[in-house]
Amino acid sequence: CVLTRIERMNTIHDEASLQSRTEAYLTQQVGAAVRVGAIRRFPVGFSWLTYAVPVDGLPGKEGMQELILRLGPDYGLFAPYSSAPQVLSMRSLEGSAVPVPKAYWSSDDASILGAPFLFCEKVSGDAVVPWVSATEPALEESYRRQLAEDFIDALAALHCVPWQERPIAAMAHGIDVQNAARLNVEYWEAQIARWAMRPYPMAQWGIRWLKAHCPVAPRVAIVHGDYRTGNFLEQGGRITSILDWELVHLGDPHEDLGWASLPMYMGGSKLISRLAEPEWFYSRYSEKVGFEVSMASVRYYQALSLLKLAATHMAAARCFEEGRFNDMRMPAMGSQIATCLRQMEKTIEASK
């Protein structure tokens, strides 16, 4: 049946309705009756919603198995959403050295579960929180070092994947080493034009500078887009899965380096993503990926990353003002727009 927007929202937030619709959908996909237990939502994220879904009757599985369901509601940041980028990237990375959950079923048809969605496996592990105060005790040394090695090696492995031979090649859209940076800037320029509730001259100045100083990429690679502490699971000091692929795209691998090295992910330390000494991080990454890191490109993408953060905060503020997302963290994010743009300006000035 075709659902109205209100009915879709009710389906998403009524867990009993979502449970019954999920059971009907999975039964259809599997071709045999399955039973879905009580669905529970994880209280994380500002865009895609994440649920644990216990399922009995999956082929080749004994008893209840938990799947992860991700839903992209039309009121989230940067909606409307498509499940395609996440699914294409996860399927492209199957069998690679990048640990990712296995993607199962997906659809952008909102009449099924109320929003675009994907089902994937649930991977064991816990997330390391990136946002801590400077007084927070440092991670235990051997634990931190092992996580840092996995963090670096998984990123290098991601940037070495021969994507041209994988499903994600469908997202190429004419990108090459010469235009990768400019296409990225233009994307975020369009997001700012869509979400900003007033003009931001500093953002426009930053966009002009970024367009005028586009670096040439060493290669076009799969870029995670939000690679940092908090977006991976670990168990016993080893990374078990890289999560949150909603910003994945093809581009300059330096973009992930710039994002991971932002000060707000250092947790008051001098370590990239609270894990790795910068010199060692870049050295080990270069050795694994097969090209020398350009620090000029890293600084460029740090500036672009700060523009991305400002755009995200603009979207959060607008979603709250329009009543799309009644979460008090949204206006708090909006208060950080000026801070991000000021940091972007300082980053650009320091790079001259």
C-alpha cells in the first residue's frame, strides 16, 4: 500500500507496526515464514535510525539471529535518503581487508517500512567514544596502539580497493584525479545553499578558496566520508567493523585523512582520532597505501571538512526550526556554525 508521510512516520516510530512490516518483508525475501521479535532502537545518530532486529527462521541459521536495520527518515539531516551508497560500498568491500558488516536486503521504497532501509549483519564489539574532555584518562597504551594500527591499516586498505571492478563503480559519475576535489566542494556548496537559513559570507569565502586551490588526487579511491573514532566497533583491542557508510563516495583519499585528523576528534590529546601520533599515522598509512601523503592536501581537506561540519550544523538548525527533528541537540549544533567557519578560516590562513 502507498503510505502518506504521516503514516510513514507513524510506522517508523511505532515499533509494533515496524515489527509486523519487517516480518512480512523478510518472509517475502526469504521465501519462508520468519518470526521477528521485539525491535529495539539504538539512541544514536542524527540521520539514519538504527535498530536491532531479532529474527528466527533465517536460512542456514539456528534460533534467533539479530540483524541491524537502518532507516533513513525524510526528516533527518540531508534527507531524502537512498540506501544505495551504503549497500554498494558494503558489497564492494566484501572479501577485502576492510572489516564491514555484510549487507543483506535494502530498498528505497518508503511504502515498505516507512523510509529507505537496509538490513545488514550485527557485528560484535563496542564503539570508542571520540568526544571526551582533556581530563579523561588516556587509553591504555598497548590497547591504543593496536587499535591505531587497525585504524590506519583499514583506511589504507579501503583506499587500495579496486573499486572499478566492484558495485560502487556505479557512483563514479565521471570523477577523476583532476576534478575529485572540485566535485566535492560543489556538492557541499549545494548542501549549504539548500540548508542555510541566512547568508554566511565566511562559508562563501571558503568555497571560493577551495575551488581555487583544488589539489590533484594521487588516485580516485573509495572515501568513507566520516572516518574517525566512534564509527568503528572494537573487541579485545581489535577493530571488528567500520560503520556509518552514509557519506561514502569516490574521491581523493586525502579527504579521509583530513577528516580523521580534525581537532574535535582528538579528545583533548595530540593523537589523530585519539589513537595515533600524527607522524606515525601518516608514515604507516603511506607505507600501506603506496603513495606519499601530501600534507598540503591534508590541510586542504581539513578546511573542506570544517566546511562540511558547518553545513551539517546548518542542516541541523533548519531541521529543528522547521519542526522536522525535535531533538535539543539540533539547536546546540546550530550554535557551532560560526566556530567551524572560524576554524576553517584559520586552517586556510595557516596553509598559505
